[in-house]
Amino acid sequence: MTSLKTTKNGSALAVIVTGGARGIGHAFAQRLAQDGFHVVIVDTVGAEHSAEQLVHEGFSAKGYTANVTQASDWDGLLQDIVVSGQTLHGLVNNAALFASLEMQNFEQVTRDEWMQVMEVNTYGPFLGTQKVAPLLAAHGGGAIVNIASTSPLKGVTGMPHYVCSKGAVIAMTRTLARELGDRGIRVNAVAPGFTLSEGILLNKEHVEKFRDIGKNARALKRDQLPQDLQGAVSFLMGLDSAFMTGQTLVVDGGAYFV
């Protein structure tokens, strides 16, 4: 069992992972638990079960059913963290709409579809950052990792609302790094390529369109898996990246060079 990271006064260091119940988010939660953090898993479905899996494996975790776009949900889970005596160290803004989206050209996207994607994919991480920043600053700082995408770097077609939302995440990472730097809070992003997560494998349309294209474009010609992203998030959450902020790390097997 990995030793739990603690502050000087003995309180556990906690990291929140949104969308952490399955797929890429659960892979992040697993790695951060292995790194010694108390992992707080936030999701609309399955958060408690995902946390229980980690506890069964000998790690420290707790799950919360919550919507990242609702301020009251954030207030409740953050209050529980404080009451439980943990010290918040970081946030991984992973929750997003992607795997469930239908492929369509830009003329077909409705206002409701556009706004739903923007609310979850951009307002969710923005609100989460607003809510956790005071707690992080109160203990001298911390780390926020936003999960972006290589799609806005490439101009991927077929889902303009998603691509634009992830471009906004990259822009938000940069501006919030400036906003929060004097509070000791680092804000960085990870931009994955097309990843064969649990959710994506259920969407045959996505797999058929992107799997081979993505694999053939890479210098490392194989499928990208959730485990391929764990190290980047671990690095950005840890002290080895203590002088990095505002950066977007592309992790896609060498399909796109920044």
C-alpha cells in the first residue's frame, strides 16, 4: 500500500478528479491514489462505486455524486472535505461531454446542443476552479490540471461544439495561470489524442472515424489508452512540475508536435 501524503500537521492531501467514475477519469484517480493522495471522485453516476474500488485496493478515496456545473454541489463536497480534516492539494478537471456526442457537420448543431457541451466542458472546469481556488490558496497553493484535447490543434471535423470547447479549455488554462499564480496555484492542461476509453468503445461511430486515422498519424503507431495519460497528470500534480504553469502537454503518441 502506498503511504498517504500528508501536511506537516498530519492531514491527508486530497485531489479532486471530476468525471472520475470510469474511463480516463478513473485512470487518473487510480494513479493519483497510487501517488499517495486521498482521491475525491466526482461524477454524476458511479462515483461512490469507483471510490470503493480504490479503497478495496488499499488506497484512500471517497466518491460524490455531483454535477460540475452546479455551485451547490461543489459547496457540499468541498465542505465535506474540510469537515473530514483533509487538505485540498489539487483538482483534475476531467468531466466533459464527448463519447456520447453524435457526429454531425456544423450546420446540424442546434443551439441547445452547443450550449450543453459548452456548459459541461467549459463552465464546469471554470466553476470548479472558482470553488477550489480559495481552499488551495489558504494552504499556500496547489495544482489544477485541465483535460483538453488535440482536436482544436488539428481542427477536427464532425463535432464543432466539442472542438471549440476544448480550445476554450486551453485558453482558460493560460488565463487562469496568470490569475492564480500569485496565490501559489499552478494551472496546466493535458491534451490527449483519440483515446480508447471505456465510453469511446461504446460509440462505434467514433471508433470507426477516428481510431485508424489517429493511429496512422502517430509516430508511435498504436492505440492510445487511458493509462498513457496517467503519467502526465501525475507529473503536473506533483512537485516535479513546481515551476510550470499555463502549459498544455500534448500526449498523443507523436501525431501533433507543439
